[in-house]
Amino acid sequence: DSGVTQTPKHLITATGQRVTLRCSPRSGDLSVYWYQQSLDQGLQFLIQYYNGEERAKGNILERFSAQQFPDLHSELNLSSLELGDSALYFCASSARGGLNTGELFFGEGSRLTVL
Amino acid sequence: AQSVTQLDSQVPVFEEAPVELRCNYSSSVSVYLFWYVQYPNQGLQLLLKYLSGSTLVKGINGFEAEFNKSQTSFHLRKPSVHISDTAEYFCATAYSGAGSYQLTFGKGTKLSVIP
């Protein structure tokens, strides 16, 4: 158990819809990362938050947005969903925003299926 | 931009045989390298990391990796595999700067241990 909690574990929805994925980082971790894992693209970094502030952006679509709340949990919002958005979405956390020990702790992921 | 290339998408190996999973990196700045493992239906877990110092890095579950700067490689090895090592293995490099830090992953190598 990494200590990172993601909900829901599975989600099935239709094209054009909007979903919210939730992540609770390990206790005390200030930094949250979102990754997308798909068969064709592999693991892609989407976005990083540190103590409530956006710190880095990766290959995140404009239809996607995220935020980190004062209690440090984070939400990833996916809107106008397309078939190609079907993927496993991982949240990870680390103690600080910089390299530090270099380790990210991953949740078990939220599997999104868009029909 | 930093990147890693995993040369084999699938590696079958018999139980108790040695295994090497190959990873090459490209980077023009300081190199930080990692191997993560993903067991079926689970998130990623850190196996080992190279941040600096000794080029031979030992990790969990009997795995080790060697950082080779001249060959820009960070291959993962285990002298004798077990059925429980069946999983997908990801090589990753880290970018760190301006308070931001994220991992860039390779496409992954699926290790299948044959009884």
C-alpha cells in the first residue's frame, strides 16, 4: 500500500460527458502528480501541483484541468470526453516539489472507459 | 528534452534464469534514473534509483542496475528470477529545476517468468 488513494477505481461513461477523478496523497506529501497510461502512448505526465499551486504542466489537453485543495487532495477534471481518452489515470505524490529522494508514490489508478 | 528508450517490449524468461531489461537514456543535463515495477492491476512501485555516487545500484527484490555514462545505459538485472517477478518494468528519468520535478517514463518492458 503506497498510501495514495484514488477514486473511483473504474468509471464508464459516454462521449461528450465530464468526469472527476480524485486523489488523496500520502500523509504529509505536498506534491501531487497526474499521469495518463494508455496502450499507444504509454505513461504520460499530465500536471503537477505543489501545496495548492500548479508547478509543472506536461501533455495535458485543454479539455482537462486539475486542482489541489487546501487539504492537499487533488482532482482531475476531464470534459468533452472522447473515445481516445479511455486510459488508466494515475495519481502520485512526493514529499516536496523538487527532486529530493527522487521517489514518487503511485496510487492504483482510475480506469476510465469512454463508450 | 530528456527521454528513455526501453529496447524490449516483452521479455520471456524461465524461472531461476538471469534476466536483463535494457534502458538507454538521452540527456544533456544531470542524469537521474529510476526503475519502477507495475504488478497487474496495481500502481507503480520504485525498484531502485540512481541520483549520484556509485554506478551500481541495488534495489528491492534482488534487482540491481548499473549506470553507464559512456553507453548512456541503465540496464536492470536479476541473477535468478521468480514467478512473482512477472510484471511490467518501467525505466524513467527525472527532470528537476525551478522547484519542479517530474518523471519521464519509457514504454515499459513486460517480463514474463515461465515455470
